[in-house]
Amino acid sequence: MLKLKNVSVKYKDKVVLDNLSLTAEGGEIIGLVAPNGTGKTTLFNVIANFIKPNSGNVTFNGNIQYKTERNELSIHKQLATFPDQGDLFEELSGVDHMKLYANMWNGTSKHVQDIYKQLLMESYVKKKVKTYSLGMRQRLCFAMIVAADTPIMLMDEVMNGLDVANVSLISKQLMQMKKEGKLIFVASHLLANLDLYADRVLYLKDGNIVHQQQLNESTREYIKIELTPVQYEKLIQNYSLPDDHLYIAKRLCCIPIAQMDLDEQKDWIERLFAYKGKELTIGPLGTVEHYEKYYHES
Ligand SMILES: Nc1ncnc2c1ncn2[C@@H]1O[C@H](COP(=O)(O)OP(=O)(O)OP(=O)(O)O)[C@@H](O)[C@H]1O
């Protein structure tokens, strides 16, 4: 559905994307994670052709590239980007905005009512945007991209400023759209949140994807415990830890269990129980832990 090949973007001497390649298919939610200023928006801008890469290309559906105006039009019919709150019209209602997006991409707005009901916006959607809170505006931006109903959606910080109930509401809607076969990119700083709905999380670093985390496959499991650097030093002096264990962000010790039999696993759990008041968990690394591994250790 979407293929980026050797994409590079430079602003003057600053390389932001460096030979980045990526393939993505419909029916997938892809999280995009990196500290501020790494290149997430730049990557979205390349996919949407808001900026031209210095080299490399983007291909849709196997053979369509941004080479002609006609191609650009046909790609833009299939792709919508998350609206910016600053682009909302204060004097128009939420419904007006949703209809605008629905008509622009879909040629019809008959599904708009179902969407605002599903997103629990009925009580305010017909009022002018100037009366909305930040969270209501954010939900409207989301409702607009849902109304656009495109096969590809690029969402920058979709959950910004939303409370727990709204995060859950929007997560559900994202998963429903994924089931319908859409390809959805979500750039986010709300890491734990991505664990709930993303299929794959891409970590951007130094202009490229430094790691792709598959969340829907069984992944390496670890015994995980929070340890201070002093406690960790003592542990590695007293016991021989597997070479591939991790000590992430000088706080979390992760011991892989794949190569251990049940007795060895039990031994490790007993040893680690000695650290009173520390939470011991068993499972794969989550998005937060990967993030700390890639961005807090260098
Ligand atoms: N038009 C531009 N001219 C010069 N430099 C730019 C331009 N746009 C972006 N940059 C630089 O490119 C880098 C990546 O910016 P980008 O907006 O893609 O990051 P981001 O990962 O989306 O950040 P954030 O999490 O803060 O939204 C930054 O260092 C930024 O200063």
C-alpha cells in the first residue's frame, strides 16, 4: 500500500531523514516515536508530499508516485492528515467541519451523524467551535479525519489533551478503522498508550528507523525489576547474568528468560524477591522501555 525507498531530507546542512526505507500495508496501525525535533513530522510531510525529499521516493499501491499532478490528486484522495487545532474556524460548528472533510474526500457527508454519535459529541457538535474546550476541539479534529474516511491516515499527536475516557474512545475508533483495512500512522509522545492499539512502533533516531517493535507477535520475554545503579552493580557482582540482559536508563534490569528452564526462572525470581518494595514483572519490553533503551542511554 505504501513504500518509502531510501528517503533523505536535509534542511541546509542538517540531515533529518537519512536513507529511510519503510513498507506498510492496510489494516495496520503504526506508531511513530522519537524525541522532539527528530523528524516525525518531516516523515509525514514526505508521505503527504508537503515536502519533496532530497533523494528517494514514496510509492502508493505498488506503482503510483508523486510525479505528475494527476498522480498527486489521486494519492491525496486516499490520504488525509490530522487537522491542526489552529486551523479550525471559530465561527463554524463541529458538524460543518466534519461535513467539509467528508465532502472533500468522500463526496458525501451522510455518515457524519453516525460518527459524531459514536464519538459522543452530540451535545456540542452543532455549536460554534469558539465555545469548545481544548479536549472538545481535539475530538473534533479526530472526527474530521474519520469523516474523511481515507484508506491512509497520518495522525500527529491525536491524543493530545484528551482525558482517559476520550483516549479510550478514540483508541476504540482507531482499532475499528484498522479492521476496515485502513493504514494509520500515529506519531505520539504518549508511549504507554501506543501499547494499547498499535501493531508496530517505529523508533526514529539519527534520520532512520533504529528499531521496529512488533506488538501483535509474541516477543522476547524478560523478568523485569527496578534497581538503583548500586543495587544493579551488586547483582552483577554476585550472580552471572545472561550476556543479553539489559539495564535500561539506569533504572530497570531486564533478564531474558527464553534460554532458561523453569527452575532457572524460579531461581531468578527468588533472588529478585530479596529486593523488598520493588515491583517484579515478567513480559516483553513495552513502548516506554524501548524508548528509554534508545533515547536515554546514549
Ligand atoms: N522548514 C524547516 N527548515 C529548517 N529546519 C527544519 C524545518 N522543518 C523542520 N526542521 C528541523 O528538522 C528537524 C525535525 O523536525 P520535525 O518537525 O520533523 O520533528 P518532530 O520529530 O516532528 O518533532 P516534534 O516531536 O517536536 O513534533 C528539527 O530539528 C527541525 O528544527
